[in-house]
Amino acid sequence: MSLATTQVATRGAVAVRSVDKSYGNQQVLHEVDLDVAEGEVLVIIGPSGSGKSTLLRTINHLDKVDRGTISLDGELIGYKVRNGKLHERRESEILAQRTEVGMVFQNFNLFGHLTALQNIIEAPIYARKIPKAKALARAKELLARVGLADKAGAYPRQLSGGQQQRVAIARALALDPKVVLFDEPTSALDPELVTEVLEVIKDLAKSGTTLIIVTHEIGFARDVADRIIFMDSGRVVEQGTPNELLTNPQHERTKSFLSKVIEPAFNI
Amino acid sequence: MPPATNITTPRAVQEPATELLKEHIAAERGHDAAPNYADYAVVAARHPWRWVGTAIVAALAAAVLYSLLTNPRWEWGVVAQWFTAESILRGLGQTLKLTLISGSLGFVLGFILALMRLSSSPLFSSVSWTFSWIFRSTPLLVQLLLWYNLGYLYESIRLGVPFTSITFAEFQTTSLISQFAAAVLGLTLNQAAYSAEIIRGGILSVDQGQIEAATALGIPRWRRSTKIVLPQAMRAILPTAFNEIIGLVKGTSIVYVLAYSELFYTVQVIYNRTQQVLPMLLVATIWYIVITSVLSVAQYYIERHYSRGALRTLPPTPLQQLSAFFSTHATTKINSSKGQP
């Protein structure tokens, strides 16, 4: 399961500029500013409802921002600048932009009526127009990389949660995205299945793809992150290297959150 | 740490596990262990009331069958004589044609209406809602008569630029709307209104995460709807959809009001002439039962097809069950013959 060999080029710098987002009259993101460098592994932690998932969803335009901008390698997501105005992009352009950003969901969201292999080739063929033979070869390679070469013909319900999430990761990688977003990828898994998924992500982190990971696995965050940010009530409260943020948090809110999350038993 | 014992022992005595103690423990456990029932035969529970129920149902079924076969007024001879008569078969063909055309057009239109209703455009969704509202609120009979008499309302139908005198083509409405066209129009539009709601229900039953994942992967909207959502919605759609299609098979009989010679109208024409009302109705009924039976078998296999991935393993088909039954019985025969050389 070595991912490090294939991808060397670093790309996928994300810039979030004063983003506001509300659902109804509840504001979930307040003036969020964030820069993610090419190839950086950023972990977002914070209590439920702090806006972590929403921030991820705005990065691939699943949710539209109310104010502010998000750009990927300098290109605005969802908008085009012309004559000093932001023009909303057409749907086909937005779809093309989304193929640059892979997303892995908490509940896997594999297509239940398609086999593992069919799940992986769907987007390359129909979103990227890659020839089927090429997409198939690449999909098999990806399945092997996540350790599931023998499960190509299995339907999602025939796989364990951990296997499903690994297929979902392979599906996200099939588009060769510049950035991969992970929305609590292990929260729906039995504790003993968490490791196999985290191993795949760790391997991916070495490959030079930009990763943005929302997680509650603090030990994993410490291992894998270049930088951790702590969010609360729709704001970025504090950020730093794993060592700075986890062992020496400055902010009171961060301290109280970490004291609840890092129990001695889990502090490996 | 104490040495591990290979038999599970009560916690309290686990510490000094010498050989002697182990023996003692084993003896103790043997003494009050549960008795072994491995050699006992199992007797199935009795269900006496099931037998009573079976007897009552069997008696009722026998009575119905007896009266069907022995009452001379059913005139089975007449039924047999007309069952495959050419006029009846032609009528049957028309019934099947109407069902097939109105059914498929109705469901395709229904799918588009369902997508419109679920779209974020308020125009699309209200047009779709209004369509369903109108066609579900008016009797099918009235719709059919209205389409057939369209020529009374609009003498001719003109293709051209609206509000100008530019005309590309002009048709007499009466020549355009035949009985067949009126029947197809009426049945299709009515069917579309109902199937739109069935399909919408099916689409709503698919987990939102599926659409989100497809969107995040950049899969185009039409493919998302037809290849990701619809196949998964099918499981919820199919049972009700087959209800509708079976209803439509028999519902086509309503176009007799247009004097369109489908199965039911043909039968009516014949019994008006021969006065053999009941046997002729029986002929039509049996054909409707045959069509419905074929559809029910088709339903089973189509539902099975769409349950791929939804079930961990597909249940065997009746044919597979049958062949499994015979093969296991064949093998037991072989085994038993091997047992007695």
C-alpha cells in the first residue's frame, strides 16, 4: 500500500477569504480566513456544529458561500472575475472544478447499486470523459493501493465499513484531484476498523496531495497533520503545528475542548 | 502474572492452578454441568388451528371451483369457442398496444414531471404540480371524451408563429385526433400524472448522500438523475408502478366509450349480437388474468434485477429453487444408494 511513489507534483493551494455562510438565520461560518499550501496536510478539529463540515462543503461548492471567496490554485471556486464583477459560473464549469477536489464522506456514500469498481470509474468516464479501458485500469490500480484488489466486483453492502471507506477514498482519488477533503472519515466506523482507513490516509499524506481532514481522532491528527486548526462557533479560534496546538494550546476554548477529547486512555 | 489455564475457570480459583487443583475443578464442573441433549430427537411444535384454517379454506375453494365447473350457465363451451376467435385476438392486440404505448409514454413523461417537480426552479415545479393536479382531479372518462371531441372546440390545428398569420401547416382536428389518438392521449396524460408522483416518491426515498457524492464527483445532472438516483429509486417505484400498469391494462377497457375496438369493446359487440353476456365477459376476464399473470412474473424478475446491491445476496428465483430441490433430492438418492451397496 504505497501511495508515495506515484504522485510527486505538488499542487492544490486553497485560499479561503472572509467566508460567511448561514443556514436560514443561523450563521455557521463567520469571516473564515484560511490558507492551505500545496501538499499541506491540514486537520480541522472542533466541537460538533462548529462549522468544520460546512467549511469543507464550501470548498467544493456543495454549499454556496454567502460572502467571501474560495480559490484553488488561484482560480475562484464557483465564480469568474470579469470587468470587476464576480460572475457565477455555469453548471458545467462548476462540475469541472469539482473534479479537481475529491471528497470523502462520513457515511461513505458509495453508490449502492454499483460494484466497487463501477463506483470508481463512474466519475472518470462521465465527468472527465476518460476512455473506459483507461479508467478501468486506473481503478484497479487504485483498489490495489487501498488493499482491496480482490473486492472489485463486490457491492458496497457486501463490504465492511472500513472497506467501504477505502473504496470511497479510491473513488475520490480516481479523478487525480488537487485537493482531497475528508469529512470525519472514521466517525461511522467500528473502533477496530478505524485503523485500516487511517493507514490509507496516512499513506496518501506522504504523496504530496493537499489534504484537508475534519476528524475527532486526535492521535491521528498528531501523526499526520502539518498543521491543525481549531474551530468553534463558525470561527477559526487557533492554529498551529500539532505539537503547539495539542500540547500547548493558547486559547481557553481550545484548552477545554482538548481536555475533553484527549482522555488519558487514548493518549497514545 | 499467573500461568494461563487452558480451561475457563471461575475467577476466584484461577490463581494457584496446580495440576491437582485443575483436576479438582474439572471434577466440580463435570458434576454440575448442564446435561447433554445432543442425542435427543427434536419434535416440531404442533399448530392445530392452522390445520382447521387450511381445511376451511380448502372447502371454500372446492365449493367455488365446483360451482364454476358445474353451473351450466357459465357456458364454458361458448367461452372455449370465442377464447381464441380472431376478433377477440385482434381486440386483445389493441389492448396490449394501448397499454404498451400509454404505459411507456406515461412513465417517461411521469419521470420528467417528477424531475421538474423536484427541481429548484419554481416555474418547473409549479407547472408539474398543476399538471398532476388537473389530470388527477378530472375523471379519465371525461378526459377521453374531451380529447375525442377536440374538433368541436378547435376546428383546425395550425403550426405557425403565434399571434401572426404565418402558418407552416394546418390540420383538421377531426382528422388528427382519431379514436386511437384520443385513447393514447387520454391514457398517457392520465398515467403520467399518477406515475410522476410514484417516481417522485421513489426519488425522495434515495439517500441524499448519494446525490451529494455524485455532485461532489462532478457527474453531470442528467446522468446523476438517470444512472445514480433512478436505479436506486426503482426499488421503491416498482411495486407501485406495476400496480399502475396492471390497473392500466384493465383501465384501457374504458376507451370503449370511444367505440375503439380493444378487448372489452369487442366482447361487448359480440354479446350484444349473440346475447351470451356472461361467457363473453368471462372470455375478457380470462385474458385480463393472463396478461396480469405475465406482468406479475415480469415484476418479480425486474424487482430482483433492481435489488442488486441492495441485498447482500439475491434470493434464488423460483426456477433456481426448483432445480435446487430436484438436485438435492437427486443427491440424497445417490447418497442413499451408495449407503446400501
